[in-house]
Amino acid sequence: MQKNDLLRVEITPELKQEARKEADFLRIRWGRKTRAAYGERDLIGSLAHQVVEVKLLELGLSFESQRKKKMPGDDFDIYYEGDAIDVKGTHGELDDYFYNKEFLVFQKQLDDPKINQIDYFVFVMVSTILNEGWIFGAISLSDFMEKSYPVKLKFENRGIRAYQLKPFLSYIFRT
């Protein structure tokens, strides 16, 4: 993975406003049912999803977003060319060790039979301080299950490193 494999998207005030609306909806709708791994998790999740949507629109590609459907227990975020994509966002700042960035998925999600509805994970890092999001890459569910490793933090997770991901453009353009 090279730094030019990462795709940058500016996080505009409009994207932040949309994310705040979605975060408020989730707090009202789900209350304490969602896992608060960190304070802004709903905001970061929405921004990560929007970052992928913005990039797909910039590339002139058609996709179907599930973000605004507000269905309980969203099992995926985007349909693209027959793939169900689950966008995973994390907060952070891009540094010289980007290729070793660790991305996590809750073990509880991976244990749920609904996980089989997902074809790919796409991992995004969001900096609300710098107002930018970085799409790190994609990985198929089967590759993730094979290559990921257990990580115990506040919750049980499975982790994967950025260098193990397929660059997003390679995934999108099937190269």
C-alpha cells in the first residue's frame, strides 16, 4: 500500500451537518442499544459513509446508499455492482505510518448471521479536526475473516492492518 492509494475527501460543513442529524436520530432511536466505543462514534460513522458516497459520485459511479433508509440494524451501507458494502469508520489523523493503521470490526457483528449479507468492508479514517476523510481500502468478508486477528479493547473486536486492504480504486474498478 502506497500513500497515493488512499483517497482523500474534504469534510464540508454540509457533510458535518448531515452527520449530526443522523447521530441525533440514532441517539433518539436506539438510545443505549448501540455500542459507544468512543464519544463521536455515530458522527464518525456517518461521515465515513458520506466520504465513500462523495468519492463514488466524484468518480461518476452509480451506487445505492442505505444510509438514509433508517432501517433497524443496518446490515450494510452501500450497494455497488451487486456488492453489499459495510463502511467502517474510525477517527484519527493521517501520519507516516498509515500503512500500519489498525481497523476494527466488533466481534458481535461478525458473530451475527446477518454478517453473511455483507460482501466487502471499506475502511475510512475521519479527522473532524482537519476536516478530511481518507478511504484506506476494501476487503472481502472472506478475506477479512481469514486475515483478521482478535483485539480486546472495551469490546471484543477483530482487527486488520491497512497494508492488508485492497486499494479502493482497485476494488471499484476491479483491477
